[in-house]
Amino acid sequence: MDSLFYSAFEARFRGTSELIKDRLKIYKNILLKSDGAVLDLGCGRGEWLSLLRQWGINATGIDSDPEMIRICRDQNLKVIMDDIFVSLDRYEDNSIGVISAFHVIEHLPFKMVIQLLTGCKRILKAGGFIILETPNSENIIVGSSDFYLDPTHLRPLPAKLLNFAAEYYGFQDCTVLRINSDIELPSLNLNIYNAFAGVGPDYVLIAISGENSAVSLALSEMQSTHKGYTFDISCSEYEKSFSNKLNSLLDLAYQSGKESIQQIDDLRNSLSSDLKNSSDLLQQQIIESNLNNNQQIDGLRNSLSSDLKNSSDLLQQQIIESNLNNNQQIDGLRNSLSSDLKNSSDLLQQQIIESNLNNNQQIDDLRNSLSSDLKNSSDLLQQQIIESNLNNNQQIDDLRNSLSSDLKNSSDLLQQQIIESNLNNNQQMYTLWLHCVENSREISYLKNSFSWKLTLPLRLFAKLIRKTRHLFIFRNISRHLVFLFPKKDKKVASSASVNQLNTLLYRDAENLWDSINHKLKK
């Protein structure tokens, strides 16, 4: 492969030199316990050699890539351009204190890895050790994708295989550390990606040739500090985090349901109070209106009765006076006729006939006049009574229309408040459902993992405990909801329209309760 291409590739995907140096600082303590020179196989850009020079340790790098050798020599580092196996053969037995190879063995066939281990075992001093760092296939992201990003990689080596091979060829205190993970475990907010990425993307094998108590002690300290996490531990931490999230969601759902019930109860009390006040106000207005109408009708009746009585008394007085005048005239005429009768019988008879005719004419005229006046007075009274009744009926119709409009507006407002409350409750239930769907998807991804099958007995036991707890919570909620909506309506008004509105409101409240109860069961 072209050296310039691979150099640019490492600069893009391996990371900056400062990042690599920062990661390699974990080996400082154990390197200071070493005895002898350090031989770095596949030294690359020289980050490890540069750190060793800073720590005052004599080190030599070997690499077959001309571009990498040029970069190291530009930094005045001690490097040799050669094949690593050829260089190992040139060294004498028991001549090197430490041999390191960072991200080298994944480029080699397994037979050459065994050759590397045996060669290192030959040239290491007693108490010397090897440091072999390579990608960790336990990390799913590395094992399935990132490992194959480098076209020179052959196959990942599982940590257990490399550890066994080192022990088989005579190394002691073989220790595997999973390193270079940016995910902190344990975490309360661990998601499925972090559970996979939490496993160290790289691992290092440190193995001692012979016995070295100082290096073994430093290795134990390093192991306690940079142990890293296996895939099983990462999955276990995710299950703990998911269980905590699920419990939090259940507590949130219970609290939300409790608050919704409290809001519905407050709304029901408020509606009942408003309805009662509205009914009392309507009754008071109707009573006051009836009293005013009765007073007006009584006043009009009294006025008409007084006018009619005065008119009747006046007519009677006029009739009496007319009769008196007629009687006086008749008495005068009778006296005159009696006197004249004595003088002349014929003249008296003629005068009597003429007088009778005149009296009859006057009486007829008077009767016609009285009949006409009485008829006009009766027509006037009837007209006034009809007009008064029309005015009263018009006032009563206007009042009835006003009351019907107010009652309808009050009913529409109450129905709108109930609908808004239903929409708010439905929105909360829908949000809770979305959370449950998202968690169900995560659970479905997790069920196919090995840890899921391995922890089946523990999950069944936890599921039994959760079911018992949910049953206890549901019974408590049901006990609080028994008195939410009473079946019997309260007595709020006596009118038919108010009773009909009250029945409609309680029927909508019962339907709302049935809907919420059904969703809570789900």
C-alpha cells in the first residue's frame, strides 16, 4: 500500500499525536519499574517513543513504512527501518527489558502472532514484559464496523485467545485491560448506544517473562485503575439504568394520573358550584320578574276598577238627575193639566196627548244617548285591557327569550370547558404512550442479546415483584376514584331547563371518567 496514503489515513482516523500520547500515559508507572531498554515494534508516527524519551527511558523503534520512519527521524527519534521479525532474529537472548507493539498484531496472520510471542519470549530478560495493544472485538461497534475501516487489518483477535496464547508460550501474570473508552460506567442515564460503546474499544495484554514482583505490583495497581468493562458488565449496567428509567416513568405516570384526577375533581366541584349559583340567580330573577308583573297587573286592575266604578257612578247620577227632572216636569204638567181639566176637557185631552208624545220622544232620545255612551265606555275599557295584556305578554316573552339565551350560553361554556379538559387528559396519555413505545423498541433490541437470555431468571423474579407493586398501586387508585362522580344528581334548580342542563353535564362527566379509567387500565 502507498506509504503516503496510509500516513494520511492514520492522520484522519487514528487521532492526533496529542490524543495518542494522552492515552499512552497509563503505562508510565509500569515502565518506570522496567529493567533495560525498550523495543517498540511498528512504531508508526513515534508517539510512544517520544513519551519514553520524556520519561528518560532508552527506546528503539522498528517500522517497515518509509513515511513513518521519516516522521520519526524528523523528531530525532531512534528508529530502524526493517521488518519486525528480521529485527527480532538479530537480537540476542535475554537482551531486552520491554517489548511493545501498539496496533500491530491485527495486521498479522495468527501463525505470525505466535511467532511474535515466541520471539519476544526469547529476547526478553528475566522479569521483562511485553505490551500488546489491539482493537477489542467485544465492542460491537469496533468488531462489526470500525475494525474493517483500516484496509490492512486481517482479523480481530479476541482477548481470551491472545491471553491463552501468551500463557501457553511461557509468559506469567498475563493481564488483559480494556482501555480507551470515553463512556463513564456506571451511569444513571445509560442508553443502548453507550451500553455498546461503553466496552473498551481497545485492549492491552501485559505479560511478564519470568518473575518480577515490582512489575507485578505495578500491574495490579494499573489493573484496579484501568480495568475497563466487558460486554456483560456494560449490558448489566444498561439493564440497571433502564430499570431506573422505567421506574421513573411509572412514578411519573402515577403522579400524572393522580394530578389529572385532582384536576377533574376540582373542575367538577367548580362546575357544580357555578351551576348552583347560576340556578339560584335565575330563580331570583324569575321571582323578581313575576313580582313586578303581578304588581303591574294589580295596579292596572285597580286603576281599571276605579275608573269603571267612577264611570258607573257618574252614569247612575246622571240617570237619577234626569229622572228627577222628568218627574218634576211630569208633576208640573200633571198639576197644570188638572187645573186646565177643570176648565176644558177637550183642551186637556189634546194637551195630555201632546205631552205624552213629547215625553216619549225625550225618553227615547235619553235612552239612545245613554246606550251610546255606555257602549263607547265599554269599548274603551276593553281596548285598554287588551293593550295591557299584549304589553304584559310581550314583556314575558322577552324575559323568557333572555333567560333561554343566558342558559344556553352557560351550557355551551360548561361543555367547552369539559372538552378542553378531555383534550388535555388525552394529550398527557398520548405523551405517556409515546414514551412506552420508545422503551418497547429498546426492549425488543435488547431481547436478542446473550445477556438477556442469561439473566432470564432474575428478570422473571423482578417482573413478579413489579406486577405485585402495580396491583397495589391500581387498587389504591381505584379506591380514590370510587367517589369521583356520584350517580345521583344534586338538587340545583326547580325549572325544567336547569334540570336538563344538569343531567347533560353529569352524563358528560361520567363519559369522561369511563374514558380515563379505560386508558389507565391500558
